[in-house]
Amino acid sequence: MTERRIYTRTPIEMAASYGIPDDLPITEEATVVNISSDGFGFFSLNPISPETELILCVDLDDGEKATLLVRTKWAKAVGDTGRFIIGVQIIEAESADLERFLEFYAKLTKQHLRKVA
């Protein structure tokens, strides 16, 4: 299978929640398992159709939350666990939360690179 990602994904485990913008509040729990500068992979108990827009709220390591507009790119069942892994791409252009997330991602990437070096 050809790798189509532009940005490398960094493994992580962080709490998150999501919801569909028209169906707020954000109530579905998720666990982010990898991140890149333009997207996430997260576990969910619900399958989500590709091209669905979501509001994803991630817990950053400083105790703050960042809320981002994302679009699902794919969803796959995780064996017979009843969970799904969902791949999403960040689609909002600019926001304070996006800037905070990108700063968090840059810091995380530097830490990850130090561990593998």
C-alpha cells in the first residue's frame, strides 16, 4: 500500500471529544492515538463516514483544550473490539486554538525526535 500522507504522524495518547457542528454539544469521547501538523488519528466507539465535518476538542499537555474543525478522511474497525480508528484532517484556516495546537505539535515532535535519536 502506498503511503499518501504528506506529514509524518507522531504516536501519542491524549483525551479528546467530538461532535458534529449541527448537533452540538460535543459529547462523544475519543482517544487521539497519533497526530501530525494537519490531522489526527483517534479511537471512537462510533464509525464516522468519510467527509463528515466534526468539531474535535483535544486536551493539550498544559491543561488547556484546543477546539478544531476537522473532516474525516477514513474510518476502520479495530478488529472485533467495538472501536473504530478515525483519520481526520484539520480544515480550519486560522484560529487561536489552531495556533496553540500547532505549537503543542511542534513541541511534541521535538520530544519524539529526541527519543528516537
